[in-house]
Amino acid sequence: MKKDKLPNIVILMVLSLITVLFWISFSAYRAFSKVDTVDIPDKVLEPISPTLDTQTIQQVNSRLYP
């Protein structure tokens, strides 16, 4: 009995499918496991002044209608 050999194109398509599946899975793993570095501007890290600008607060209060 003679064994039928698969055509070359079928073997190529199966290997391509396996390659694409591995590529997608590794890309998804890398995207979910990657730690992003956060750059915080220096202005955000400066200490906050504890004094209130009373003139600005009065302007806001005068615009609000109770």
C-alpha cells in the first residue's frame, strides 16, 4: 500500500499558521507583561503652597448664586 504524501502547499500553510499563532501569543504576552515607565514632570513634584489666595476665592464665591 502506497502512502499519500501531503502537497507542499499544505505543509507550508500549516507551518505558517503555527508561526502566526506563536507570533500573536508572544506579542500579547509581551504587551501584558511590559512595565511602562512613567515620566512625572518636575512641576508636579514641587511642594504645594499652604496659603490660599483669598481674592480668587472671593471672586468665585461672588459668581455663585445660592
